[in-house]
Amino acid sequence: MSETGERVVLFLCSGNYYRSRFAEELFNHLAREAGLPWRATSSGLRVDEGLSMNIGPLSWWARQGLEERGIAAAGAQRMPRQVSERELEGAAIVVAVKEAEHRPLMRRRHPAWESRVRYWAVDDLDCAQPSEALGELERLVRELIAELGRLPPA
């Protein structure tokens, strides 16, 4: 639970630069609109490896995808961050955006969490055009918002 009493969804990707950041911003926008007591945050599983494709705080593609949806990225200036055990423990729901990529990283780096994570199948830029990946993330985030709207209060 967050400091404000909201329950937390933690989105994970590799670099916390593109997919997880888009999901975080979109989720927070939609949760506010729906009046849900949930807040998203995001982190990366490989930020500490110095991923060279991360240049700056937020991917241009993520920012552009949000702008196309009329969403201003509230955390646009935050630099990518490495996931911590504390973040995992503080989240009610943890979503890794691509199972084939992230399950092995969870197994290696956070083995106690591997089976507690929800895994999606959203490709990174090396395998999918941003319109496809962001469209799929939007569909999945909207499904999650709908699910959370049906849950009884904590």
C-alpha cells in the first residue's frame, strides 16, 4: 500500500524506459478517471546493467504514445530505476510486461517472486513497432483497470 493509502501496481520491464513507464503513466491516468484507489509505479529488471538504449529519463516512443492519448507524463523527468525488494514487497500486484524476457530475470534476481508476478507478452522495440506494443499495453492496462474496478475494497 502506498503512503496515500492506495494499493500499488508495479510494472516491470528491462530498462524502465519504454514499456513499463508507458504502462505506469497510462494506468495512473485511467485509475484516476475511474476513481480507483490504486496507483502504479514502475522499475526495470536490468537498469543496473547500464542498458545503452536508455538515453534520458523516458523513451520518446512512450512520451509520444501518451501524448497521442491526451496524457501528460507526470513522471517524465524521473530517470529509469532498478527494481528493489522493497518495491516488490510494497506492491499488491506486480506485472512484468514480457514473460519470455522477464521470467528468467525474475528467477535469477528475485526467485521468491517469480511465481507471484503476472506476465504479459508485450514485445520491445527490437520485435514490435511502437504502435503495436503500445496498443497491446493499452489493451492490457484497460483490462487490469476493469478487473480492479470489480474487486471489493481492501
